[in-house]
Amino acid sequence: MKDRHLEEKPACSVKSAPVPAEVGCPGCGTALEMWSDETDIICTSCGCIVQNERRSAN
């Protein structure tokens, strides 16, 4: 008998924890921290909107 909690689940049902990544502002080059679940952030130096390319592609 197979344990229920060990059964394979579809990829869409698996949730992953957000992870941080360092990105550079396209406006001024400042290094910023963006979390994987964020779609965009505002640069603290110049106010430019920085989009999360990985998130936008999905």
C-alpha cells in the first residue's frame, strides 16, 4: 500500500517558497533585491520600475 502523502502530485499543485534574487535597475544600475513572487519593484535610488523577467514570462 502506498502512503497518501507520498503520492506524486501534478506540478501545478506544488507550491514553492519565494526566493530572493539580486537584479540591477535598468535606469541607474543599482543592485536591488527582488523576490521570485514579485512582478515588479520600484528602484529605491531613481524610482524606475524594475520588472521580474522570470515572472513576466509565465
